[in-house]
Amino acid sequence: MKAKILIVDDEPNNHLVYERILAPLNLDFVKALSGQEALDVAHKYNFFLILMDVQMPGMDGFETASLIIEDPKTSHIPIIFITDFSRDESLELRGYASGAVDFMVKPVNDDILRSKVKVFLSLSNERIQLKSALFIIQTSEERFRTLFEKSNDGIFIIDSDNHCYLDANKSAIEITGRSLTELQSLTCSEIFSEDITRGFDSITQSLPTKDFGAISFTRKDQKLRSARFNVIYLDDGTLVGIARDITDEQHMQLQLRRTQKMDAVGQLTGGIAHDFNNILGIILGNIELIQGQISEDDNIAKKIENIRKSAKRAADLTGQLLRFSGRQAISVESININDVITQMDTLIGRSVTPQIRIEYFFAEDLWSTSVDPGDLEDVLLNLIINAHDAMNGSGQITIETANYHIDEGFCRLNLGAVTGDYVLLAVSDTGSGIPADLQERLFEPFFTTKEEGKGTGLGLAMVYGFIKRSLGYIKVYSELNIGTTFRVYLPRASNVDNAVQQASLSTNCTSGGGEVILVVDDEAALLELAVETLENLGYNTITASNGEDALDRLQEHPEIQMLFSDVVMPGRLNGYQLAEKACARYPSLSILLTSGFTSKSAISDGQESFKAHLLNKPYAQAEMAGRISQLLSGEKTE
Ligand code: ADP
Ligand code: MG
């Protein structure tokens, strides 16, 4: 854009003269033929200079100039007077008095006029540049202020000489829990747990930033937290510290690692235990068959009974491992845990020494939860025995129940928790507490701090498995020498009516009367064992080694009255799916499923509708016989 100059002269020819002289400067000329016209136009444009004739009819140049200079909107425009009169000092002085910056007498020398105008032109250009630079500085200053004030990271301005805080933003105040004035009375080393100021020496102009990594700091409330800290050296000699509180993030990572570790251990344990369980099932089953064939006073009978007992112990241990891996078959019921605890009163009392007081706080109107009541009893006993062991003879155990809603905030802090309504069971003790570094290992199978023979390290592993199976959550709070609280969250039962009452098992061996049972198992030895057992009991059997086979057999043999199938099998159909298909095709067919565990896929695929038809592996013959005769006689538990 061209710079604008205003020429005020009552003689139009003079305008042309000036235009010619100034043409090389490439200006935008605005002309006024009188003082009044000049005043009007002066407001309109931003002129860098006014050339003003002195002698004009009406308002003369001096008067016009004074009015222009008096007006704050136009006062900044420089004015050069050009007059026809010969040099007259008094006139010149009047001109300067009215605010002119120069006074020229006609005829003006072209070069002089051009060079003077050029000076004003460059002055004006510089002013424009300066103004825009100032504007840029102002906005950048504002921008940095906003950045400083609004940043989520804590920003500290630190004096590089004495390492005191000069300024701090809002986040820095929040992170440290201290006011600006409090911060200003402190040095960096008073907040951070290590003397980071030693590291400041290495921050120089040539190496202006330093990452201190994660360092811990103490808040005003004495809470120890962790921050990632960076320091930047500024040219004015100050240091800028940038701190991001990463305590929660670190906590989450720790939780994630712990969960992943537990998952891996669970998978490994579950896999091995599942195979052991099958093997033990074969051993125990065969022993039972042998025991049925020899008389009790046979001299090997005792030895065989010893083998049976040992195998049974191994099966119990395997059961515990399966319970940790969260894969053991479950029979859930909708229960009120207050009732379960109340019924266990004597048992609880007997598991602790009399010097230990037990207090109960039961929530009234406690929601129901769908869990295996037997498992829940074991969980509670384990927690109580641990609490007892932590207390060295005397103290208090508090058992508390409550309704609890897990919200988003809880989930953010507790990895793996899911929002919703839960029933809370809390067991607290006034015992030794658990050191922080051990807390993350508590639930690992075989982790124990108890002396040889006293602890197995399977108690909390079992609790953990139960929590996983029940889709619950568990939290531990512990303070050294003060005590520990285990908080168990169990999902609120969605429908109170879905309670599945497990029919009580008749333990008498009820014999069959030639009914036909289809036995399905992928493990040949187990299949053989089941067949032998069933035939001994008086049933006829047909076998299949997978789901597809089983469907074929059912079609070929309409005389089959019962399907007795393993749950976890290779092939397209697992036991639940097979049961569903078979049920749909042959509604009168009785169904009994057996499993050492229920994998996740099995749970989603129909476990709900068949959970009452489940026989846990390894099963005793009597148990199996009881269930079969019960189902065949029509006492279906649906
Ligand atoms: P065990 O009781 O056989 O050692 P657990 O799995 O039940 O195995 O517990 C593992 C470990 O957790 C215990 O050895 C103990 O160190 C610790 N622990 C569990 N509960 C508590 C508690 N209430 N107070 C202190 N430490 C506990
Ligand atoms: Mg224990």
C-alpha cells in the first residue's frame, strides 16, 4: 500500500508541481484546496505528512495547522509549511509555534523537498514496523502467560543463584499443595526428596535442558508423590522447572504389571492343574473300582486305601490351584452374605484365639450377590485366619458388609474394576500390616511369609481366584504395625429369582436298571473309567469322543436316556453346546455335565442354563451315582 501525503494549497497548479517533484517516491496524493477541506480529510486517512500553504483565503495555514495539532486524532501528523513570502523570521516562528516541523520558502528546490519528504516517509515506515513489532511482543507475552497459567504441568520459575522459587503456576501450586507465597519461601531441594539442585550446575547456555526423570517430592500434607521433572535454562539467567505428577500413572502401571503377572501365573497354574485333575480322576476312579473288587481284609486293601488318600490329597491341592486360576467349575447361588456370615459364627469363633475380639457390622438391606456360598465361606475363613496370624495373640477383627457403588473415579484408580453395584465384604485386623513391596505378591500362589509348615501361600491365591470367577474386585489397605483391611467387592445379583438351588446329593449309591447313558469324553482313560463305573452301577453305555460324534450316536440310538458329557473338549462343540443341541432335539433327554473347570468361552456359551447339571471333577463314584439316579428319576433341577 502506498503511503499517503496531504497537500493543502488553494492554487491547483501547485498541487501538480508537488506531484511532479515527489513522483519518484511513489506516494498517494490527497489534495485539499482550503483549510476546511484539509481538516475534513485529515481525519479520514492516516497521512505520514502534510504539505501546507500558509496564505489561503478563509482559514489560513497556521490556523489549520493548530486545529490539526490540537485534535488528538491528527496530532501525530507532521506538517511542513511552504510559503510564497520571502524569508521572514517572525512568520517562520509563528509557523513553528502552530506546530510545524519545517518551514520552506518558494520556490522550493526539488531535491531538498524530495529529500525532506523522504525522511518523513522513512520515519513513518519505521514507526509502523515498530508498532507491529510491539503488537507481536504483546501477543506473544500474552500467549506465554496463558500457557504458563493454563498448563496442566506445574511450571516453576527458579532463581539460578539461590535456587529459590520466584514464580509458580496454578498447576505447580496444586501439585505441591502449597501457595505461591509458601513456595517463594522455599528452595527446590526442600520439596524434592533428593537434592536436585546439584544437577542444576550442568544446565548451561550450551546445554540448556535437563531431564531429571521421575523424582519423588513431598506435598505440604506430607504425602509422598512422584513427578517427572525437567529444567530449562533461560537466557536471562532464570531456570524453568516443569513438573508432571505421575504418581497415579505409576500406580496404574504397577497395577497393570501385577494383573498381567497374575493372569500369566493363573493361566500356567490352571493349565497344569487341569491336566493333573484329569490324571488324578483316572487314578482315583480306578482305585475305587479296585476297592470294589477286593475284600476289605485283603492285605493290599490297606495299601490301596493309602494310595487313595494320597491321591485325594493331591486332588485337593489341585482343586486349590484350580480355584486360584479362576477356572474351577462353580455352582453359584443368589445369596445374602450377611446370612452366610451369620451361619459361620461358631466356625469363625473357633478359628481364632479367645483373646481376639470379633466385631460384626452388617448393612441392613444388603443387596444379594451371586456367588458360590461354599467358596465365600472359604474366602472369609482364609481372611480371618490370616488376620489372626498377623495379630500375635490379641487384637480385633472387624467384619463388615455394605452396599457399594463402584464409579468411574474408582475405576480410574483401580485397574480392572468395573462400574456398577457391589456388595462389599471387608475384613480388618489390628495386626502387623503388610510392607508395601510385599503387597503386590500377596495373591501369588505359594507366596507366604509364614514359617515352614504354617503357611501354604494358597489362601489368598484362592481368594483371588474366587474374585476373578465372581467378576468382583479386591483391594488391600495396610499400615505397618496398625493393621490391614481386605475389601472384597462382589457384584450385586441382577435378578434375585435366578437362584439356583443345588439339589442336595444323595450319597447312597443308587443303582441303575439298565438305562442307556451316552458317555462323552475326549480323554480315553476317563471315558473307559466312566463306562466301567456306570456299568458296575447297572447302566448300559454308549460312548463318543467329541460333540459331533455324540450327536451322531444320539440319532442312531433313540434308546439313549441320558447324556453324560465332559465340558471342555476339542472340536466344534463343547459340552454346553452339545447339551443345548441335544436338549433341543431330544427334550426328554437327561443331561449331566462334568468339568474340572469352566473356561471363559464355556461360561458365555450356555453355562447359565446348565449350571445345575454340573458334576465337578474329580467326582466320587457315589456322587456320580447319586446325581445320575436323581436326574433319571425325573428330579430335574431346572
Ligand atoms: P499363608 O496364609 O498360607 O501364608 P496366604 O495366601 O493366605 O498364605 O497369605 C500370604 C501372605 O500374605 C501371608 O504369608 C502374609 O505374609 C500375608 N498376609 C495375608 N493376610 C495378612 C494380614 N491380614 N496381615 C498381614 N499379612 C497378611
Ligand atoms: Mg492364609
